[in-house]
Amino acid sequence: MSYSVREVSAMLGLSATQIRAYASKGFLQPERGPRGELRFGFHDLVILRTAGELAAAHVPQRKVQRVLQQLRDQLPKGQSLTGIRIAANGNEVVVREGGSSWNPESGQILRDFSVADLAEKTAAIESARSPEVDDMYELACEIESSSPGQAREVYQRLLQLQPDHVDALVNYGRLLHEDGAPAAAEQQYRKALEIDPEHETAAFNLGVALEDLGRFRDAIEAYQRALELDPQNADAHFNLAGLYERRGEKAAALRHLKTYRRLTMNR
């Protein structure tokens, strides 16, 4: 059984951009669907789950890549992975199976998680799938950079089939905005937030659209909502600094600019 980028994102909490980036590094062995979209197997989910744990612990990307490559080589192939346990702290990963264990890199174990729970999540995905919509979404994501016009058309058709597809609304809105239609983009972002008020990207993108429309007060509210959902959103801090500077609120502008600099210092 294989899973789309969107399904993997929902299961593991990784963004589509993160998933595609890891796939491009050669750590995974995804297949291609009938339209060229990426499809991931359960073995890939184990690797991505570990990637998410290490990234959440702020492990440097170079170290994450090294650990993932070692884990890719060491995980058993051709057998069930549900009995495997992976323990991770911010720097190391220890893999256990039955009475044996091995370390891609050794270190003290601070927390652990079971790969078995992935089986439960993948089972839940199966019952909620809409193959046509999933394939359309994956196709649109794949061709956004090379054929944005065609990607917009695919998102339009997808949203006719499933109007509450939040990620499609957000992506479609962004493409509309990039095409010079921020008012139309605003509508898509607001629809997305009505369906999922916790969608941080929709809130941030709404702020960008409102700022381009000259509705600065509304843009500030949208950026503030994005920061409520993700205080580490450096771009939201930067944009707020500019808006507060425009309004003559120097202290607020400086506060957000300092936060932006702190968050981006080690990028």
C-alpha cells in the first residue's frame, strides 16, 4: 500500500515541502503514481517519522541527513516494521527490534515512540481516501513551479469535487495571488480558515494578501493570528515589523524585528 504526500503530511505532521525535500535527498524510495505524483510506502513512513522527531528537536539538517541515510541502510527490508521501536533524543536515534538494538549514532535515550502506531494511522487513512481528489492534489503540487496556470486549473477542478479541501484552497489562493489577484486569493484563504481556523499558513497568506491590498489593519490581525498558531513564524514577525513601522509604532516594529533576527540567526 502506498500513500500520497498529503496523507503522509496528515499522519506525521510534516509539511508537504519537508516531505518532498527528504525525498529529493535519496533517503526514501517513493514510487510514482499514474500521473507522476509521489507515493510513499510504510518503510518510508518510518524514515519520515524519525526525520520529524529530529527536526522538532532542532537537530542540524546535516546531522539529520546523516542519521537518515544510516537508518535507511540499517532498517530490515522485506519484513513487517510494526515490531520496531525507535528511540530518539535531539541528537541520536536508537532502533530496537525484539531483544536486539542498533544505533545509527549512539547516545542517551530520552524519549521513544512506537512505529506500530503508524499502522493504526494508515488504516484510518484507507477508509477516508478519495483517490481522484488525492491524485489531482498531488499533480497540482508537482506542476506548480513548472506550469502554474495548469496547476490553477487542476485546483479549480479539485475544489469543485471537494470544496472543503483546505490545502487546495490555500495553494489555489497563493497561485491566484502570484498571478496578481490578491482579492481573489483573500477569498480562498478565508474559506480555508472557516473550515480550519488553526491553519497557520492560511492565516499568514491572508496577511500577505491584505497587505498587498493596502488593508494594513486587517493584515496586522491576520499576521497576529498566524503568530498565535506559530510564534516561530519569522516571516510574520518581519512583515509585522514593516507594518508597525509604517504606522509609526516604533516600539512594536523593533520588537518584531528583533524576534525575526533571533529566529533567523542560525538559519
